[in-house]
Amino acid sequence: MNKLDSLYAKFEGYAREAFRFLEDHYGFRLVQISHDRYSLVMLYQNATTGIKIEFEPRESMIWVTLYRLVDGKLPEYKSVLDLDRDTTNRFDLDALIEFKTPWLVAEREAGRIALRDHDVQPAIMERAAMLRQLGDGILRGNFADFADLGRLKQERIRRAKGE
């Protein structure tokens, strides 16, 4: 087992523990685990919602993405541009954190450092705690927050275009 396989195994164990509440309280199932030399991806789904947890050790990042399922599946995107422009069905946990607790954004950014092996468990626990605290409605299939997040994303797109 190489170092990356060992790190992925640790991450998967920590993530399963941290995100167990999805299965226990919201009816999610872990439907996919995949990895390559760049990332490990875990996908949870219930009847309405998908949660993708992605770990990229080279970037020292953990991303959590929330999806509104379309016909019981993750939305399909023809390109990265389509994915980035989606203002209806897909948002990062960071966007939800910024929307619901904007005072934490600067504090979280200031404390962001490259993840080392011993930082992975606290980082994944923090992501899970934020999802549990801020995403209850979404996890239950209430996507009212997605409408607000979509408006914020559209505004950012307009500003980026200089409109």
C-alpha cells in the first residue's frame, strides 16, 4: 500500500464516521466511492439530495457539494461551464456557510492551511458539523436555501462579466 492509498483509507474512515448522521438521521446511503491519483470522492444520496465529499491531497482541500436530485439522479452537465453556471441544483457547502454565517468566512479563510495527515480528521469533522448545522432543510429535501444561493451566484456571475 503506497502513502496515497493509506491516506485515502484514513480519509474514508474519518468521513464515514463524521457523515454517519446522513445515514442515521436523513435516510442517505453511501452510493459511490471512487479514487484516482488526484482525489477520492464519496457520494451519498437520499430520495431528494446528493452530497459529494471530495478530498484532493495535492491541493490540501476537502470539498462538500450539495445537489438537488433531478429525477432521482445527480444533475448532468455537458461541460464545466454548465456545471459552474448552475444556479438551481448544485452548491458548495462553502456557499451555504457564507450565506448563513458570513461572519465565519474571514475566520475560516485566515485559519486555512495545507492539510497534513494529522489535520485530515479535524478538517472532515468540521465540514460534517457545518453541513449538519446549516444544511438541515436541504438534507430533508427543502431547497429554499438553493433559491437564495442561486440569486447570489447569479449576482456574482453578473459582476464578473462587468454588468
